[in-house]
Amino acid sequence: MIKIFTILFIYSLLLLNFTKGSTLEKSEKICLDHLLSNLGLNTVIDCLNSNIIICSTTNEGTFVDSLVLISNNSSYQISSLDFQCFSKITQVTISNSNISSSFLTGDTSINTISFSNNTIAYNELFSSQINPKLKNLYISNIPSPNSQININFSIIKTLSNLQFQLQNWDVTTKYISLVNDFPVGGMYPIPSLAIDLKDIPPMDNVKCPSITFRAYNSPSALGFNNIPTLRNINSIYFYIAMGNSDFTQFSLIPIDNLINSIFFNGVLISPTITDLRNLTNLKYIDLRNVYLDFNYQGKIPLILPQSVVSLLISGSSFSGIYEFIGNYPKISTVSLSFNQIPDSFSEWRNRGYLSFDLNDNKLQGVVDPSWCTTILRVGNNQLSGELPSCFTCHLLSDNVKYMINGGKNNFTNVNPIPACTTLIPNLRYDSLSKELTLYGDDLGFFTENIVVPGFTYSFSPKIQSKLFVASGVIQSGLPQILNFNFTGANKIFTLSTIQKPPIIDTVIATAQSYSIILEGSFFNYNISSIQILIGDTQCSIMSATFYKVECLMFGTYEKNTIGKVTVNIRDYYYTSLTILKTSVIAYLNQTTQINNCQLDCISLGGFCNTLIGQCNIDCPNNCTNSLSGNCDRSIGVCICNIGYQGIDCSLPNIPCPSDCNAQSNQGTCNSQNGTCQCLPNFQGLDCSLPFKDCTLDCSEQLNQGECNNQTGICKCIPNYQGSNCAIPSHFITSVIPCSIDGGEVLINGWFGNNNDGTHLLSSFNILIGTLDCIITSINETTIKCNLGAGTGTKNIKITNSINPTVIFNGNGLFNYENPIKTCPNSCTSLNNGKCNSNTGECQCNDKFIGFDCSTPIKIIEIAPSTNTTINKDTGGIELTNQETIYEISIISLNEISIDGSIIKSHQLKGNWSNDNTTITTDSNLFKFSQQLINNTCKITFTIEEIKLKDKNFTFGTTTFKVEKDSIKLSVLIQDYQYQSSLNTLQLIFYSAVGDDTNSNNDCNKQDTSIDISNANNQQISNYIQISKNSKTLVGRFINQVIADSRSTFMSSTIIKDNDNNNNNINYKSSSSIKIGLNLPHCKECLIDPDFSVLVSPDFKESCDESNKNKWLIPVVVVVPVVGCAAIATLSILLYRKNRYRIQLLKLRTFKK
């Protein structure tokens, strides 16, 4: 406790260095100069460059805060009057000076006083009430007194801390007495005390946090009898230099006490066992230099309360320690050095202690490996045998040497220091807790022996030798690979901060050796966690590092062949197990450089042929047999022979394959459809295959899959995957975003459940753009999370720590909601129109039209007619005006994988069949349909002419009008069969413009130009324009999709395309745009683009009349997609000269 008060004294000096001002206020300067002058000190000082004064600056000015004084004028007696003129002084330190005995009573603002080695009438210092503003009083280096000094509790009661200690700890402590002058019967607070004194006073009516009593001679019997009065003290520290002390008095303290800690330094007598179970709050007991007689019949003479967590005894002599400590299971810290303990240490086991100090005793036997997980100090004993590897691995550490060396210890494996082969480190980062955990075997004991270059965080031991943790590690600055230098073992290891399957760069094998070496990265050092298979034969691991693994084949395998090499790493973390797997194809008799595939072959149902860097993907049913077709393993698709069809080429002519092996009584042929009916023990197209049971249960009890007995492989329902159908394939159907200020995001889709007991739903992570979206609630179909502020379109990435390889990437599914909408081209100018910032639409003035009000309305006389033709072969629409021909069609439906690549493209154009045509007074209806090849999806395409009156439509939050004599297109996509529930759809629209080959109208000839400047996903709608021959096709795409009855954001992709070979219009030249509408993963989707054709105001009716007949024709096409369904509307509008009205041109012809 003396050290504690010394630290407090030093700390009080350090506190002076907190704020330094510049120029003192005038009154403060006068006061300071007067004081320094009286002390014979230099008065020319300032706040910035002085070791005497520390200043503080406020709004009122600069003032003296602290002073450190050593007088040069011993005749001048310093008093409180010298400090009353300082208005804000809080700390004063005075040394080697003459101080008035009334100093403490003066009315000053001083909070803390430190006196050292001063001349004071100490017997008068506590004669009057202390200034109540003074809270901390530290008096040290007091000359040995020769008269009585009484310190009354009533005088010091307003203090928080009091130190009163002599310069020399000697017999003169007898002159110092603490006097309890409080009335009997009350309870009075007193400061924490550190005092040299004669005897222990009665303290049954006082309460304080801590007392430190230092007496040269042992207290009197009366003083010891006052120990039971210390019931209201939290921490007790006694230092006794001479004589014996009676420790049994502590057992007499009443049970309702507050004692938490007892420290006693001095000789103790123990005629009997001291029962301390009355100290029910006692946690720490520290008895030092107690002398050899402090024992009872050779045992520790104490009975402790069960609350004790730390025990220290030194200087005695006893045995039976292990049994004694075992009676107190909460004890975690033990120090019993210098006690001549003769016990055998061989049977002692670590019970989870934090530290266990047995230095300088007479212990015999060996050290058990259970002590590897604590700080064990057994130096200077008589131990022998082999020391556990957790110690011998780190003998280059001075701290570890101190733990075991010295005395007669004679371990057999420490000199010379043995090679360390058991140090096996692993690393794991947790982004939620921001902890980087180092775990494994024989990692060492001390933080300073783990050095990681370039890593600014330190690793603190949680379990010695087993577990170290660096806290507060920011993931963004964390490298994937760190080098760890275990200085006590002189070993360097490369470890990964991420969970990643091993990367194999080279396979080294020879025909002469059974050794196989794999070089690459992301292996580990734990041989027992690595499995290498050559084909189906296990290769015995001989050595392993981060970059290299070597194994030895003992079984029989074909060396002169190409084989599959598989590495499985079992990554344990606490009770969690993750299998990290990599497979390659390599030569087994020579060195192979591995060529990794660009695609994820495993997710596509195959593996990577690393000899050539291409996927090897099994085809469905292996394409039945060689007569039916051949498998293109690079894409996993069957190439059927003539006379066969189907995804597995299993649909031949009527005869059954091999007559169903009827002669072998394996099946019968169904001649109506050419298929076999197999008997119970057989299966296959020709009943030649035995019936196969699945080795796994396919999660049938959870309704996640069933066994395919043709292959013996589990068949999963659409939302699950994996060999046992246990891995959910989560996906997103719609998103309700937050505003640009951030907030709650609602994500709809499918995310699995906790039915299998894995706590799946609590293991999701959402990343929107680069920001984590913090999940607040989640169920099977809905996630709510909170996202930070941002703008624009973002990707959504959903991962799950239980199944980290299953990732859903929602490309462009999220768009921050901006309450202030922008209009296309800012509506051109204020003369043309104004922007409605609530809807993002332009409101044009009377003389302008168009999505951006850029097109003037002109007076016309004669407008050329426009013919609208429906092509019943392609399902496309052709708009012909003079020599200019426009085509609008839906050409394909693509299935998109999570990496943005096209998994499957279904060509729609040219594959329609005309179902029926219905003509009524209100509308003309034309219906087409087609069935996708190798898919359950049916697509219905309808064209409707609206004849009598305008018709309003509402899409999501947008309302629009389709005028009479317009054409509405709809596309219904039903029951699309996704190859993976992680995939999405993209519907491709095609718009083209070209010239009629027979036209002679050259005065309006203009080159094609495409304008996509208003194709902006951040607007309510995207706009594209194709201009040619004074006419413009305008396409509008509303950035919304109704997915499974919910409105959500939809992005679109526009691609310029000048390829003339893929359209059927007879053009001299043509230009086109393909527009991809990016749909989420949904069962039903609804989208709504529209198109219009405008004839420009500078159109010339004839080549010699440049200033006549200026007119405008808009042709509107509106296309919502329903279910996966699309609707399109076409109308042709003419503004005729002198009439100021709109005429609607009806359909002229239909192509048969």
C-alpha cells in the first residue's frame, strides 16, 4: 500500500501537465511574484516554460492551477495566506521548506496538497479543523518525531485520502496515534489512510475504503483487540517490522463485514487454526514474510471462506498444499513461494488457474501437461523428468526460463533446447465481435513473445498455450495473410485471416517415389486436420505448412495414369467444423502445373479438369448411352444423335432401348411411348441398372429432398442443394429500400429456416454496396435491416456463416429512394416545360411535347401514312413510314447466374405459334404462344388493338394512359424452371430502324443516331432514342418491377447493336438497340416499358418544298410484363395543319 500512495503522489505531479496557458491575469501574476520573492525564487517565469507553475486557461483568462515549490529561504514560513490570492489553484507540492502548522486550516481553493521533507510543527498540524475544500493530503519523508502526534478522526473527516509516513521506519512510530473521537453509536466516513502509527485504534463506528497501517513494533494486546472493529473497511494492509502478531483476531470480526482484501507483512503466530469463514466477502488474502512457525501441524493454519479467489503466503513451512487449495474451487490465483513445500508435484493437476507460483520450495516429481494452460512458476525446486512441450517449445523466452529454471530442478529435455515440433497455430477473424483469434497447441504464455510484423494489435492470452485474442480489429485493414513470429520458439508461421479452401498450384509426383508434394497456399500446419485422397486412396500426411503439403502413398494405385487429387481440411473453431475442399486433376508420375478453371465447376455439378483449365460436368443421365448422344463435358450438355432428343437424349423412336433386357427378366417395354417398365430390382432406360438406394436421408423429414433411386443421389426441392439437400439456396424477390439518408430496408425472398437446429436465420450477413445492413429481424421470407446513408444503385450480397459457399448476389437490386425526383434533360428549358419533382415527369407547355418537352408541335397539312404490321412468324411489330421501318420485338429470355453470366438463353423470336385471333367492336386480339425447349416454362404473347376510347393503366405507383387506336402487347411467362434458385431472369427487347430498299425519298435521308443520355436508373424512367430520316423512336422504361405482387426496383441494361445479320427486315442499312430488363428471382414479375415514334419538325414532304408540311407523328408502345408477363401498346398520332387535333391511324395490314 506504501507503493500505492507513492504512485498517487507521482500521479498528482503528472496531472499538473494538462493545460498550459500563456500570460497570467494581472492579479494572479502579482500573487505569484510575491510568493516566489518570499521564497527567494526567480519571479521571471511564464506558463509555457516552467517546472514550477502550471496554468489553466478559461473564458475568463489564464490562471495558476498548480505549483511545485522548493524554498530557498528557510526563514520564511509558508502559510495558507500565500495562496488565498490565487482564485483557481487546485494543487500544491512543497518540499524542503518551512511550513506553518496552520496551513491546512486556511480558506483556499486547493484540492490536493503534497508535503515532503518539510519543517513543520507536526504535533500542531492536526489541532484545528481542516479546510473542507482540501480532499487529498499526502505527507511523506517526515523526520522522526520526538513528541506525541495525535490525528483525530473528526479533524480529517472531510478528506478523501490521507498519507502520513515517516522518512525512516523506526521506533518513533510510537509517537503517532490515530484517535477515534467520534461519538459512540453512529457511523462516520473517514478518508483512505496510509499512516505510520503506534497502535490500531477502535474503528467500529467508522467506514472507509482502505487502511494501510505501518508500525515498527508489533501492536499491543489492546491494539490487536481492536482488529474485530474493522468490519466496515474494504481493504486492510498491515506492515509490522518487529515482533509477533496475532492473526487469530481476524476470525473475531463480525460476520456482517465489508472486508474484501487482507494484506499482512510480518511475523505471525499460529497456536491454532484461524477460521476466516466469518469474512464472507473476502476475495484476496496476501500474507508475506510470516516466518516458519506459521503452520498448524505442518499444514496451512487457515480455514478460508469460499469467496476467496486469490491466495498468497510466503516465508513459512508447510505441506499438503494441493489438497488444501482443492477445498476452494473459486481460487484462480495462487502464490506460495518460499514455503519449503516438500510435496510431490507429479499428481498435481491444473484446475483452471490463471497463475500458480511455487517458486523456491522443495517440490519433487514431474510437471503434468495440464499446467500448459496457466502461468506456472516452479523455479528453484527439485523437479525432474521431461518438461511438457508447451514449456520446452519456448525456452528462448526469458519469461519461460524464469518459470522453470533454478535450484535443483533437473529436467531431462531442456539442455540442449529440443526442436519444437508441436507448435500448431490457427487463425480466425470474427467480423461481428471484431476479434482475431489465434488458437492451437503450444502457442506460448506471454503476449510479448508473439510478434506479427505490420500488425498493430496485440494478442492477449485467454487460455495460455491455447488461445490468444486481438480485440477491436477492423476488417477493412486486415490482410488475408499474416506472418507470426513466436520469438520464444524462434519459429515463423504464415496464417490466413479468412476461411478459404486450399489453392493447389503444383503437384509433384514421380514414377520412382511414393511421395506426392502439393505446392500452393492456404494449407495449414495441423497434419491431423488434412486429408489427401489420390482417387479414392488416402495419402498419409508427412508434413504440412501454409504453402506446402507432403504425403506418402502406402496403398496400391496406378502411377502411370491421370488421377484426381483431393484435399480436405477440417477447420475446427471451438465446436464449429468447416470442411475446406479442393480437387484437381494431375499426372501421378510427373510434375503437373495446375490450370484452374474460370467457372465454379462444382456449383455447376462437375469438377475442374486442371490439366487444361476446363470444367468437366456430367451430363443428365450421361446422355443415356452412346447411341443416343454424346456429352459435351465442358458445359454439361448432351449432343444427341439423329433420331434422339431431350436433355439426356432419352426420347428415341418407339422401340425400347435393348428391349428393356426382357430376356433377362429385368423389365417390359411400353411400345406406346417406347419406354421400359422395370421390375422392382432394376431401373434405367433399358432396365440394365440395379435399383440404387441413397446413402443419405436427403432431408426427407424436413421435406427438402428425396432419393433419386436411378442414380442413388438425393434430388432436392428448388430451394435446397447439397448432397443431402441440407443447404438452403437463399434468394431475393423484391426490396423496399430506405431513403438516401439511410434507415430500414425490407428484403423479401426466401432465406430458409431453423428446422434443422443450425440457427441458420441468425447467421446471415447482408452487404448492400460496401455497407453492412444490420439485421433487426428475420424470418423465412422477410429480412429487415438498417442501412447507412448513400445514393444510387447497389448490389445486394447475402451470405450465411453456416453455409459460407452459398452466396446470393443481387446485381442492381437496390436503389436508394430519393424523395426529390429529377426529370429527363431537366425538361429542356423553362420555355419548354417544368419538372414535377414528386413524379420525375415533365409537364410540357402548350407548344411542346415529348418526355423532355424538347419537341415543338408544328402545324401540318399532309402527313405520310404509317403502316403497322404484325409478323405472325416472329411475333414482332413493324412500323413503316415512307422509307423508314421500325421493328419492336421480344427476342430472348436469359437465365443469369450469381456472377452475372448467362446460364441459359431462350430465343423467343421466330418460335411463336399463332393460337387464335379475336375481332370485336372494342378490340382486335392476336394471341401467340411457345413452350421453352428443355424447360417447363410456357410463354404466351398477346397483341391487342384498343379501338373505341382511351384506357388508363396503373403500374406500381405510376398511372399512365393508352390512347384509342393503340396497340397493347403482353407477355406471360409461367412456371420458369430455374437451374439454380440463386439465378435471376433477363428479358431482352429489340428495337431497330432501317431503310426500305425501294425508297427514292432522298431529301430526308439522315444517318442513324442513338441517344442514351437519358438512360439513367436514378430517374423514375429510362429513355432511349433512335433517330433516322427525320424520325425518332423513343423508348421509356419505368424503373419498377412488381415481383410476386410486391413493387421493387428494376434496373435495365442498354446495348448498342449494329449487327444486320440477325433481323429479318429488308434494309440497305439498319441500327438497333437491345434493352435488357433485369428481373429478380421471382415466380411472377410485372414490368412496364413503352415506346413512341416521332417525326421530326424538319421533315420535308417533298425535296423542293423545304418549308412546308412540318409535322409530328408519335407512335406509342407500352409494355408491362405480367407474371413474368409483358404488355405493349402502339398508337400513331398526327397533328394536322389548321385543325389542332390528333388523329389516330389504325392498323393497315397484318402479315400472314
